[in-house]
Amino acid sequence: MRAGTVQDTIAAIATPPGEGAIGIVRMSGPGAVAIAERVVQSTRRLSQVPSHSLVHGKVVDEGGRVLDEALVAVMRAPRTYTGEDVVEIHCHGSPVVLQQVLARLLQEGARPAEPGEFTKRAFLNGKLDLAQAEAVIDLVRAKSPKGAQIAAMQLEGRLSARVSAQREEILDLLAHLQAVIDYPEEGLVDVDPGEMKRRLERLVDEIDQLLAGADAGRIYRDGIRLAIVGRPNVGKSSLLNALLGEERAIVTPIAGTTRDVIEERALLGGIPFTLADTAGVRATDDPVEAIGVERTRQAVAGADLVLIVLDGSEALAPEDLEVAELVRQAGAGARVLVAVNKCDLPRVLEQAAVERLAGPWPVVWVSAVTGEGLARLEETAAAQVLGQGGAPSAILVTRARHRGALAAARRALEDAGETIARGLPLDLVSVDLQEALEALGQVTGESVSEEVVARIFAQFCVGK
Amino acid sequence: MSERFDVIVVGAGHAGAEAALAAARLGMRTLALTLSLRGVASMPCNPSIGGPAKGQLVREIDALGGEMALNIDATCMQLRTLNTSKGPAVQTLRAQADRFAYSERMRRVLERQPRLELRQGTVSELLVERGRVLGVATKEGQRYFAPAVILTTGTYMNARVHIGEVNFESGPRGEKTTNRLSASLRDHGFELVRFKTGTPARVRRDSIAYEKLEPLAGDPDPEGFSFMTGKIRRPQALCWITYTNSRTHEIIHANMHRAAMYSGAITGPGPRYCPSIEAKLKMFPDKERHQVFIEPEGWDSEEMYLAGVSTSLPREVQDQFLRTIPGLENVEILRYGYAIEYDALVPTQIDASLMTKSVVGLFTAGQVNGTTGYEEAAAQGIVAGINAARFVRGEEPLILDRSQAYIGVLIDDLVTKGTNEPYRMLTSRAEYRLLLRHDNADKRLTPIGRQIGLVTDERYRVFEERWSAVEAVRERLGASRVGCTEAVQEVLRRLGTQPLRPGQALTLAELLKRPEITWAKLVEVDPGLADVDEAISRQVEIEVKYEGYIAKQEEQVERFRRLEAKAIPDGLDYFAIPGLSREACEKLSMIRPRSIGQAARISGVSPADISVLLVYLHARGGRPQAKAVATRG
């Protein structure tokens, strides 16, 4: 990385691609206003207008030809999103016009922004904390509407707020511990180990809740890994294609034509899925070999959700039971869903047989050909994975870094509880509490010891 | 008239005494100038040394080869171990001093120290030329010259005493004050702040009704502060405890507006850490009573100190409210409590070696740097003395970091964060306090003191013997196992601890790790350990029992060191670094941190600023050749 990069002025089209009512081209950097002035004709000079004003003008090319009429927002450092001078040119939405305006800015000395670079500058200029900056990047990259919702919530600092509240609680505990230690002769009420242990346990519970959300958070960002399994020719690939809405996998009525695991991404029930079609396997007399034991086992092991496909136009085959058994063994952590395909054909498979095979797993009858039941299948799949955590109000941890920090904090808090349980001197607890604070501080980005000191004197009456 | 020295120390309080001794012991021809020869290492406030964090500081000064611990061990009237049940890291000693004997002994030590001259004189001016200190001039007309000058003026710069509505120019205890020095420092561009502190009344010993008080005795068989002292076997004095009550509080509330702190007469902030009784009532209106410790000031003194009721109320109000306190109904006040305001330097003007950034060769230590407390002062004093000597010799300064010593925490806090109130050391300020125990101060610092040249052969021998004995016992505990025999099971059951499983064998160290197994109980398991000296066994017990926690803290220190090790080059132009916030540029330019770690501790420097700085330094570091050329050029 070059040290001088932050001095550049960057520019990019800020609105999503496609035709909209208004398109925005945004610039950030010390040259933003000067560049805009060279590009926009207006009755007011942009370099003279006060910060945060909106100026009407015409964007012209180097020959003075008008490209578009525009409203120009001039915002000067430091009270801007990036903390630098920012100019936004609001044009009419045509992608062609936007491209032309951007090209003009680049011509006058701006540099095309890299993905996420506005946010990076905002972070480097101290306008966003780490969690917020990461949330913006997630927002930019969100693959689904729900993903965008979570990113927006994190941007508002809900994760930071919750973690801050936990740090507050730990600081309180530390303050009490240390007040008693620093002022042993002031007659302060000693820390009650039982009470402290209870408070630690509550904190661990709260972190567990956040960590439970972490799974859902990852799912929103990276997609649910759905493995589609079943014996040959039950219609796995056609079901995959039906879900994708296009003909991606090679589908033939001959069993075993899917040569490899096919992975595709699709939005099901508002949630991004990664669909993995475990290859069909050549027909053989050996049922175990026929279902491709090893491949199926691998697919199931890496999945969040397993979709077992049965053929409704045939009776249950021994291989179907083998597949179910395999899923039961290999996919201990994964959730399972059963789809009975080909319900457009005369039904042969008995409901009772399906239920015996499925046990607690939900069953959906579908037809990959007619599309019948597909909507229910999507909903059931989404519900299966999200469980109760899918409520949009939940705080979800979407970053591996946050997840790691929360897990470290949880370990430290448990250690603290263990220290109390073993009847060791309470000062030792502070080693673990310190560790927990540091870990949680990695989510919010704060320092430690000063806060404890300040708190001691706010809460305890001490002194010579 | 003029004279030349290597090091001049201005002031001979707790900071000045340590500074002068350290410099002289390191071979410097040293001059210590004091306002009064009677005022060496005086204790104008609490006649006590030690307590949480402060006791650790005293041990650290001792481990480096300082004097404070030896001095208090020789002159204390009572010794107590505090926080015995709170954990090994926070256990500490507190001593009641015979403050007259303390001051006398320290004066003798200074007088007898070769190469050290103790003289009376009032320094009125700092002699500086082209940003370099030359020496000092006194009010009496002398000029003394030296390449290094250490200012330890305590609370005596431009001091003003307040008792209720009355106030007058005076040092503590009615002593002289030095006004012109403040002006001289301002002339040289230093920024000063006004701080205040206070003290309670001293009362006549015979006017107290002791039968109404709770006595507080010292430890039965106390150990001294110094690693050289061992057990102290002298008779100890009693202290006494009593409490304020609602009557006391009514009187104080009724007169609150007359206290100097609240009448507007004093503007400087006072220490939250030792608030006046007025401040305590304001801050904690619900507390029904406040504790008062009654402490003797000396074996041969009529004065008793009333800890806990520091005040700047008018004299008659002091008489009135004290007489509502049980035991003090007929008390006679010998000296009234007062608040004192004084000038201090904004400590961010000094660097971690305690040398000022703008005047080369000028060091400052003690309350003049914005701290409160004798121990904090002495800790800075020894560092300033060491670094003045090293500066004169052209050597690198001694800088202790936050994981090495409370002294390191203290100085780092001062020079990195500054302080807007008198700074007191607290255990809670030390992130790694499990490593900064008072029992291992010698292990942490005596080798460093030895290398510097302050640790005598005798002290070093004691140190080596002690730790090799500890190591030997640790090895023995790690090597000897107890098996699952009937005899062993019987003992374990009797000691109230889990017996062994069949076939299980544990080392004695593993057994000692059990919370319920003390050393005494371990001796019952293996009577062969009875011959281990108590001082050694106590050390082993701490090291073995808390090994896991100590290891955890060491990991935290590792993480801390990674950022401390990222050095920031001298003279970096922060304003030329793109992306740094303006506040960060200003703060970083003022503090001039040595490392990224230190930079991150500056208030107003955000994690984002640190990322920018890291990116910038990384980019610079990526072109080492350019740097080398620049250095040569």
C-alpha cells in the first residue's frame, strides 16, 4: 500500500446499476471541489459556496457541451461521510450519462474508487468504528434483502451497543473488585463471590445468544449450503434447476448423468442459498455404491441443510432408506428436509412410507416439472435453517472476527466463573475479566484501564 | 560565586532525596538544594508509607537500589499487611512512620553519601541557553552549574494555604515557598497548572478519649519493605479508629459555603483519591458515617494525625465538627487542617526518561509532575536520578514499561495521558498487576538495578541466594510425587482435600495448586519440607499456586509488547501524514510517543488514527534504503 493514496481524490457512481430516477456520482478527497468546479457550470462558484449546500448547474464536457443538468452537493471536511471533502453530482439516471459524467471527473484528475474505498476512507478518518465500517462493506456486498437489513442494523451500531453494554457490566464488576483492593481500610462492602458468579453467568448467556445469531448472520452473508441428495433418477438435478429457475445442470432421464457436484446460488425465501447437487451415480446392483456413499457423506457433512429427494412415482427403494440412514449418520449438525418429487405423475409412493423414513423431518410434495410445491419448499427450507433466529429484529453477528472475539470473551468469562468456584482470591478473577474486556473491545474498539479507574470514583466513596 | 557539579537536584523531599542519592551513587558529583535542611524527606501530610500500589512502588524503588524502603523500615512505628485475602498481586504493606525520625535518618543518609552535597538554598531561576540547561541561580545570589538539573519542588512552587476564608502564601506546615521558579519555568515556555491538596487537623495526644476508640494494632511478626531488612522486631504503636456521625455532617453542611474549596477561593482541582470530608459529604450524601483513623506522628510527638477528615473549613468549624466525633469530644487542635494550592508542570511536557522535551538536560520528578503521594514522588525521583546520570554519561535512558513495574505504569500514564488532577497510583491502573507483585519486585528490577550500577554487591548476593533457593524448592516440588498409599490418603482426607484415585500419583506442585492446600498443609503431606525457610516457601507457594494465572497474564503482556515494539521514529512530522485526524496530529506532535503502543494510549488518538499510523509506518519501513540514505545525509 502506498502511503500517499489517501491524498488522491476518488470518484465512482454511487447508485446501483440500472435505470433509476436519479443517479449519483460521488467524489471524495482534497481535490473534489476543484474538480467539480471544472466540470459543472453554475451561477455560483462551487469553491465559494458554504459546506453542505446544494447547487444547480450543468455538467459539461471539455468542449463545453452540456452532458446533463444536475444538482451538486458540496460537503467539506471533516463533517462528511469519509471525513474528506465530498462532492455528489445528482444527475438524471441514465447509465450512459452517469458513465460520461464519471469519465469527465476522471479526466479532470479524479481516480476511480476501488470497491469499498469510500468506507475505507471514512474508517481511516475516524468517522466509523471497525464494526460500523465492516457493516457498510457488508451492506455493499449483501446478497439478499435480509442481508441488507442486518447490515443496516449493524451500521446503526446495534451490535456495538449490545457489546458495549456487556463491557459496562464487566467494568462495573472490575470497579467493585478494585475499589475494595485499592481501599482496603475504607469499610467498603466486599464483593460477594456468589453474586459475581451469577452476573458472570448472565453475561455468558447473553454472549451465547449473540453467538447463536452468528450462525444466522453467516448464513445471510454467505448463503445456506444446501446439499441435495437422493438415489439416482429421483430428479435431483431437475429440482435444482427448478429452484434456480433456469436450466443449469445437465438433466437427462438417464441415471447418473450429473458428473460432479454442481454448485449454484439462488435466493430462496429471501435468503441466499448455495445449492449443491450431489452427482447422480451410475446404476449398479449395490445400493450402497449406487447412492455414491462417499460423495454424499462429504456433501452432507459440509451442509447447513440437507434436502433428501424421493420419487413419488415409484415405491420406496432400499437405496432411499440407505440415503436417509447416511444423512442421519453423517449430518449430525445439519437440518434435514424431505422433498417428494414428481407429484405431477401418478402417485405410487405411500404417505406412511415417507413419514416412516422422514421421522421428525418436514416433508414437502413437489414437482420440478410443473413447479407445484416449490414455493412451500423454499419457505420450509428457510424456516428450517433460521429457526427462531430468523426474526428481523435479532442482532446478528455477521463477521468471523466478531464471532471470534465473542467466543474469546465467553471463554474468559467462564474462566472467571471457574476461578470463583475454586475459591481462589478474587483479584485473580480480574485477570480473566480483563481478558474478556479486551476481547469485547475488539468488537467496539475501545481501551480499558482508564474506564475502570473513572468508574471506581464515580461509585465508591473512598479516600484518606 | 559559582560552582560546577554533574547533577543538581532542586528539592530534597521524597523525589529529591532518591534522585540525589541515585545520581551520587552512580558516580555523579551531585548537589541537592533544599529550602530548609530540616525539611529533608518530610511528611507534611499522612505520616504513613505504603498501601495498595504504593507499597509495590516502595518495593520497586528498593529493588532498584533506592533508599525509601530502608528508611521506613528503620523508622516505622507500625507495620501491617493489607489485602491478605484478596490475592497475591494486591497484597501490600503499610507502615506508620515516625515522621521526625524518618526525615532525620534520610538527612543523615544524604549527608554521608560520598559525592553528594546537601545545601540550603532557594532556587529562583533556571539557567538555560539555546534549549539546554546550564544550572540554577538562587535567591541568595549563588549560581550553580551542571549539565543535568532535576526539579523536585513538590508542592512548594507558588504555594498558597487556605483555611476557610483565610489564605496566605506558604509552603506546607508553614514553610517557605518558591515563587520565582514558577515564573522562570513559564519564561522557558513551560505550561503550568494549579493543583490543590489538603490535610486534616493534628490534635494533642492527651486530649483524646482512647477508651471510646477501636484500637488497630500492627502485624504480630512484621516483615519490612526492603528485601534487605527481613523481620522487624521492635515494639509497635497502636492506631485508632472512630467514625463521623449525623451531628458531624450537619455542622459541615451548614458551613460548606465557607470551605475554601467551595467558596471559590480555590480553583485548582483536588485529588479524587483523597477527598476532603466536605467533598465526601457532597459526593456521597447517603453515607451515614465516615471512618477516621487516628495515627501518631512520632514516638516522641504530641501530634496525632486524623486520617479521613482532611478539610479547608474555618478554624472554629473544625473545632466544632471534630468534637462531635466519639473520642474527640474534648479534642485540642494543635494545627488546623488546610488546603494548599501549588503550581505543577503539565506532565506531557516530559518524556519517559523524565527529561523535559523542550529543555535538554532538565529533568522533573515528583509532585511537580502532577502526582500526589510520597511513594509516587520517590519512584520518579530514583528514575530521574538514574537518567540524569546516564544523560551526563551519554548513555541510553532507563525506561520501564507497563509490564515491568508500577514505576513504568506511573511514568507512562503521566507522559502519555497527562493528568488533570493530582495523580495517585492505584492497583487498578496496572493492567498486568499479577506480574507486578510486591513479592517479586526484586526479580523484576534488581537485575536492572545491578546493570545500571545502583545495586550493591551485598544486595545482589541476597537477591541471587533468595531466588536460587526458590528455584531449588520449586524443582523439588515438581520432582517429588506422592502415590496413592493409605498414609497419604489418610493425610489428604484429614486436610479436607480430595484423596487420590487408585493408582494416581501427583507431584507436590500439583497438590499445592489445589486452592485448599496451603504450604502448611503441604508440609503435613511431606514433612521433609519443614526445613524450608518461611520467606522462601511463601514465594514458592505464590509462584506455584497461581502459575496458570501468571501464564495467562504473560500472554496478555506478549500481546502488549507487540505494539510497544513497533517503534515510531524520532521527529516524525504527523501533520504530513494523510488521513490522521487533526486532534491526533496535535496530540501526537505534543506527546511524541516512542511506540505505536504508547500512541494508542493517548486520549484523542482513535483506533482509526492508529491504523493510519501503522499503514504509514509500514509504507515507510518498506523502503529501508531510502531511510538509510536519509540518515547518512
